[in-house]
Amino acid sequence: MKLAVVGGGSTYTPELIDGFARLRDELPLSEIALVDPDERRLSLVAGMAERMLRRAGHPATVSTATTVEDGAAGAQAVLLQLRIGGQAARDVDETLPLECGCVGQETTGAGGLAKALRTVPVVLDIAERVAKAAPDAWIVDFTNPVGIVTRALLQAGHRAIGLCNVAIGFQRRFAAALGVAPERISLGHVGLNHLTWERAVYLDGEDILPRILAEHGEEIAGSLGLPAALIRRLGVIPSYYLRYYYEHDAVVTEQRSKPSRAAEVAAMEEKLLAMYADPAVDTKPELLEKRGGAFYSEAAVALIASLLGDRGDTQVVNLRNDGTLPFLPDDAVIEVPARVGASGAAALPVDPVEPLYAGLIAHVTAYEALALEAALHGGADRVTDALLAHPLVGQASLAADLAERLIAANRPFLPWAAGGTVPA
């Protein structure tokens, strides 16, 4: 079984390799193709991956390619983990909105829109190449903003499913707190990518969310950066991305007082690359745990194993709404538990969503539709409309100002803004 990783030169890739090595019985890979245009990083990461697999006694080979066509040829699944513009572009995503009094975050708000503008056209081009090189391959998208990117892929007719590590992170955390195997925990997870709530936590089928809140509510609230009183009043557990909505002004003040996350990660990446260059290093460095993306490898292995092995198990994924949340259009991409098999993912029924959450979900879904239009067709007016529709922006003068700044900062990545014509 061959798996291709587009963006394989990422310093995060050894985290994936570690998961593939540990879970080889679940996903018996024979080849892992790392695809990246950056030959230096690709060489360092591939060397590290090979040493890790040999240490683990894993039989898979590691191949490298600088083109999607070469890397994806013959693959049964293709993982997308891209960062167009690298950490430098991310730094702009995280700092430019702060100048206008808005949250600076790479997937949420104005920064998330900037990333979508840069990323969607590239991902669609890659997907077309994958479709030609490996027409039966599944595309698993971990590239942010996952909801918008996955919607673009599905809208273009690709065999794609979006993946995020928020749900599996909660599952593992709750299992550890209870001292039980993760497989015994399932979640009443609902919303959009990076806009979700846990409305139930099931242990062997019994909802124990009230117990979780009673015994661990203070700790959970602290880790989310939210008041414990809010968690108790809601009676649900929001993802940490909800802090950008529930505590917007406090987050802006906090972000203005410290370096961006992009700056931290950039420094971390240089240290990691130096470690990967050392031929004596053949285990995942502890520093990598601070890079983010906890449990992504486990989630990716489970998803690919179910798609290729037709296991029919339940996983939280990003997929078309198709009536699951009746207050959203069918082509919206939602993040909910789904049954996963060879034919793809089918969302499980979801209890009616309370207005407090449904309203925000619908609001952000409308923004995502406009963001996708802006990413596909360009134009300052479309960018402004998307910002105006976002609940973290939502003011006409602010949206116009941010649009102008975002376009100027991202001009090298936007052909239509660099003198090209605006697509129809």
C-alpha cells in the first residue's frame, strides 16, 4: 500500500512517521512518498523518516519527489499538509489583523481568510494532478482552513475528506482523565472545522459529560482559556478555537503582548531540521511535541485504514452537510461523527443544535461560502464581502481596510492581485 504526503518536507512529518510505525498493523504501508518542492527540507525529513522506520522494524520504503505527479503515482491515498508562504506568511496572518483590532490567527478570522486565498487554488491544482496520477486515490486534507479547503475539493468533484485533530485530542484527553482505553470514548461532536462543541462524552455508550464537567471542569476551562463559569453555564465543552469568539477582546490584548506563534514555530523548525540532519537521530525529538498537531497521525491512520479497508467504523471528519444540519445548505462542510468505509464517509444523525450554537455555525458557514468565492475568483469586493460576513470582523469600514491590507500583504501569492485578471 502506497501513501503520498504532499508537503512531506514539513518538520511535522516525523510525527506522522512515528504514528505509521506504531500503528503498522492497522495500516500496512509498503511505501511512503514524501512530496515537496523544497529539496533541502525534503532530503532532511526523508532521511529522518527512513531512520525512524528502520529503528521500528517497519518494512516500508521512503521515496521522495518534487512533483505531485511523481509522488502520487500508484498511491491509494494522498495526504495534503501544505503551508503556502511558509511561516513568514503565517506571521502576517497572525499579526496584520491585530493592527486593526481583530484576532490574529492563522485559520480563524481575517488570517484564516488570507490563508484560504493563498491555499485553495494551489490545493485544487494539486488535486487535479493527483486525479491524473492516481485516479482512485482518496485525498485526505489536513491543510487549513480545513473546512474551506475541503469544500473546494468536494465542489470540484474530488474524492476528498477533511481531517482535524481537535476531536481525537478531546477523546484522548477524556480517556486519560478516566483511566480508560480511548476506544471506549466517543463524542457528541458538532459544528464546523475549528468551530465545534462536545455536547456529549460517551463511555461505553453512556453519556458522562456531566461527570466530566463536575470532576474536570476547572481544568478543562483553564486549558481552553475560558472562564469555568462559562463552561458550567453552557453545559458543553467548546473547542479552544471558540475562545477567539467568546473572549475576543481579551485574546487581542494578549496577542499584542507577545510574539506570534509563527515566530515561535519558525525558530523551532530550524532546530528540528538540524536534528533531522544528524544521522544518529532516529526517534521523534521531544521538541516536536511543541510543534502542534497532537494525535494527527493516529487520526490519519484510522481514517485511511477505514477508507481502504472498508471498516465501517465511526470517526469525526469534515464532509458535506447533505441535510445533517438542516439549517445549513447541503454543500456546506461540517465536522461531525461519520461512518467511514470504502465508499467514503456518511454523517451519523445529529440531535437538533441549540440556537446558541446553530446561529454561530450558520454565520460562519455563510462566511466560508464567501471566502471560497473570493479564493476561487479573486477581487477586492469578494474579499471585503467575506470579511464583512465574518462574526469576528463584521463592520464595513473595518472589512474594507482589512481587505486592502490582506491583498497587499499576499499579492505575491494572488495572481489576480499581482496584475492578472480576476477569474470569472
